[in-house]
Amino acid sequence: MRRYWIGIAFGVLAVFVSGLVIMRAGREGARMVERTLESADPISIPLAFVPFRLGGREVGTIREVQFLRSSPEVVRGVDLDVRVEDRAVVDKLRDCTLATSGIGNFNPKTSFECLDQTVAQSGEFVSFGTVTVEETGIVRSLFIPAKEVARWQHDDHAQHVQPQAMAQLAQAIAQIKADSGGLTINVWDALKQAGLQFKADSDGAVLHIADETSGAKFFMRADSSGVVIDAKGGADSSKLQLKADSSGLLLNIHEGSKSTTRSVSKP
């Protein structure tokens, strides 16, 4: 019997400690997001499975995008890290002046091109960052249409959304928005059956992951009031709900017909 109560005591202690760690992590995360949004620091976003296309052909993957800012509201450049396995493509990239019009809205048709030097020097395209090919030492300038620069620097002309842009938005598998209001990332698979949505601003952060095929879902919100986690298994009816705030911790676990509830109040 003594071992039984000792086991319960350790279990409660573990839940309590976990809750404190989660609460602290949530608060630190919210403060970090606020500091980032109020500064001109770069914002780096991993994009492991977004395809990297050259001339319309998939030749690799975009591993990371980094937004460079001159102020909290103004993006002055975009740096991309890409991975390419084909040696012939790598050799082509060594002398390629890369250009694209799809920065910030990657979809299955987004592609990069090698600009002709005459076009590159015409003023129609302007340098707006770099593309680094991992494990090759290749770093190439990234050019985008001059009119796109205004959108990233909050020019008034950029507030008008064209029908073509709306059509691209509907097909997008990765959308990124970073401005004074916060950071939003939406990533889906090609069929939009599974995806991830992340939003962060000065109030906190929200992460939502869903797989429509299996029914599995995960939701987490962290802000100054605490942390909320809601998870649901796909193949079965198992669920987990956790809430941690300044008053304590509440944990609900449902597995089939069994249900367990634990709560720990701060003294």
C-alpha cells in the first residue's frame, strides 16, 4: 500500500513539475515573440518539404526562408536555403541569376528562373536577397519583380489584391505572412488533407496540426494567462486535454471507455 501512495505522489509531482515547465515555456515564448515583432531582427522559418523548382521542374526542396527587416514593419530582403541533389542542376546554379515572383506564397507551381543578364540589368527585376544551396558553397542573388518590393515594404499600391493572386492563394501549400501584426504560417500537403497552422503575435502563440485522413488533431495555445493543449488520436477515440495557468494544472485523459482526471493547484 505504501508503494501505491508513493507512486501516486510521484505521479502528481511529475504532473505539477511538467505544468510549471509548460507555463514558463509558454510565457517565455510569448515574450520572445513580442520582442521579435518589436525589433528589426530576422525571422527564420523552416520549410522542409516545399519544392524548389527551376524552370518549372522540381529539382530540390526549400529548407528555410529568412525575412530580413530594416524595421518591424519593413522587409528589406529574403534569404532562402535550398537543397539540390542533382549535380547537373548544381553546376547550372553556379552561374545562374535566380528570379521568382512567388516569395511568401509558395505553391505547387511556384518556380525560379535563371534571368538573362539583359533582363537582370533592365530594372524590371531588383535584387531582394540570396539563395544558398546547401553543402555546395553556392550563394546566388535572388531577384524579384520591382513592383513586388513595394508590397514587402508596405507601399499603398500593394494593398490591392489581384484575382490571379487570389487563385494562387487557393492552391498554396505554404503561405507566410510577417508584419507588424505578427507572424502567420500555413503549410499543407499537396491534397490539403494534412497541415499545420502557426500564429504568433505579442499576445502569444497558437499551433494547430490536423490530419483529415486519420482524424488526428493537435491544438496548443500559449499566452500570458497560461497554456492549453488539446490532442485527439486518429485511429481510436483517445483524447488528451491539459490546461496550465497561474492557479495550477488540470489534465484530462480519455482512452476508450476509461477517463482520468488530475488537477494540481498552486499553494
